Amino acid sequence: MHILIIPSTYPSPENQTRGIFYRDQALALRKAGHSVAVLVAPIVKSKRKILSGDLSFYKNGIKTYNDHGVRTIVLKYWSWIPFSLSPAFHFFYIKKMQEEMLDMFLSYSEQYGMPDIIHAHTAIWGGVLGCFLKKKTKLPFILTEHSTGFSRKIYKPWQLTYAQKTFQSADVLLAVSESLSDAIKQLDKKLHILVLGNIVSTDYFQPAEQLSSNNPFTITSIGFLDAKKNFSLLIRAFAKAFKRDNRSMLNIVGDGAEKKMLEKLSKELGLEKKVKFWGHLERPKVLQIIKNSHTIVSSSNIETFGVTLIEAHSCGKPVIATRSGGPEDFVTKENGILVPVGDVSAMKNAMLKMHATWFEYNPAIIRENCVRQFGEKSIVTQLEKVYNEQLEKLS
């Protein structure tokens, strides 16, 4: 089968982990014997990032490369959409993106043949572009939604209009969690949505040797340091639980707007020697930190899924997560602890419970269940079923 993937974000030289789960899915489909290509949507950057960053990667032009058998085509340019402008401005900008994507598609299909399936990820904007290609080509169009924007209600009316039309146009609409499916249905109750979680590279995220009681109790949290991830709650809960425990530590992996504030908070709570801010790390180092941790924690206010949690499960690690949407679909008493959103006391108690019982969790069972739910074979098999059903309708 010839599958064309259109993600809304994708790993790049400046950030090799952003959108990595899209790449993992593409590579898994290729490993299963399919012909897979990725057309990366045009890149939109904030004015602040444009003014402060290296623009070399965003020069106009098309970059094409082979990623372990996955043909990857990136339209390289930078732009800034001032969202305060009228929707009419955005219409012309999006029309330009669609024209660029169509040119990329025609160039690709002339060289490699017409795909059988278009599979876009996230309505804003990969889905909008995939929907446009469907109208031009009449190919089956699959859309997987990942964004927290619907649960957080951050999209503007004109963006919701584009999203709704895109959802309605999809031959199959997938959401990565039940909570996200519910949020999307608030936009349009008539939508039929299948739930299919994200993929995890279980070959990469392999278990390490079991940690011993001699190792300092280590908690790790991984993510973008912004308000919705609520790392401040995590730090406050850790302080209440372990401030006087010299054999416990907290790793925070990631970068973002709240980093300085979180470092200041850590210092104010007397945790300078107990909380380590690693900044943004590439995957090999993240894997090493997971393996050296007793538990991985998500303190988010909203999550549509929770990729770092299933990466931990793939390594056989138990987790602690807030009931933020996505984690409720797969965190159970056999593999972790769920706590209410925004509850410092509940998070503190969960950490103390994990400290006392981490060795009672069975790493082999945690990993086995993760592989069954989110491993490459499981997700690819379910996607193949979706794809084949659409192709059968054409025959």
C-alpha cells in the first residue's frame, strides 16, 4: 500500500523530538512493508522566534531526504501569521499553503506514483492541507486528531470553522483518546470518531535492569515547560513529600517559557540540590534518564494522550499522572497511579505511595500491556484495517 502522511509538525534540525510520534508511525508502516512518504506542512513560526532564532532552516525551497525508507519532503520556509488580523487575511495565507502543498504533491506523485491513502495528523494545519488534497485527487482521506486545543478551547472561531469542515470531509476520523473524541464532538455531535492511541517504538524503549533500593528514589517528568503542563504543581508536591529526604530527586526534562519561573520556585522551596533541570534533550539521553528513574510523572492540566507515559511503560516503569484526559485510557492500578488535576496534596500522596511500593510493580507485565496496546504491530494492524476498508469502497 502507498501511504502519504501529512503531519502538522515533524522533527527538524532545531528540534528532533517535536512530532516524533508522527515519524514513529511512518517508520512502523514502512517496516510493515508499505510504501510511505511524508509531506511536511509549511512551517509557521511566531514573530518572537523569527526575530531571535536561526532562520537558516527556513529558507525558501524544498528539502527531500530518505529516512530509513520513508521518503520525506519538507517545504522549507518561515512565516509569521499575526492572528489579530481579520479571517480574510488568513484565508489568503491558507490558500497559499494549499497551493504550495499541491505543488509538492504533484511533484511527488509524478516521480513516485499516486498514493492509495492520504493520512493527515491534526486538523490545524496538516488536516486542512490533507482535506484540500482529497478534493483535488478524490483519494481516501484519514485524519488523526491530537491537539489539546479543542479541550482547552483556545481556537478562534475561524480556526474552528476550518477544523469542522476538515473533520466532516475525512473518510475516517480518529482521535488519540476518548476525552479528545468527546471534545471534538462538542464542535459537531454528528461526527463519527474512532479512538486509536499513539504509537510507541517498543524496540527503542526497552527495559533496563531493575533499580535497587540503593539507588536514590528518582522521579522524572518530561515535557514542554508551559502552563498547561503544570510543572509548578509537581515541584510543590515534591517539596511537600521529599524536602527532608536526602535520597530522593526530581528530574525535569524539557524547555519552555516557564523554565526560569520553575527554577526560581525550586530555589525558593530549598530544592536546588534535589531538582535537576535538564533542558531540551534528544531521544537517547531521554531514554537513559527514563531507565534510571523509578517513576515518570505527568502533572498536566490537559493531555489528549501522554506519549512520555507510554514510553515509560515500554521501559517497564510505573507512572503517576493527573486525570487530564488521555492518561485515563491506559493508566491502571497495574501500571501506575491517577490523581485529580491541580491537587498538590493528592500528587504528594501519590509520590509517597510510589516511593513505598515501586518495587511491587511488575515491569514485564507493564511492558507487555503497553506493547499490546500501543506497540508498532498493534497500531499498524489497526491502521491497515482502516485503510483497507476505505480502499475496498473504491473497488
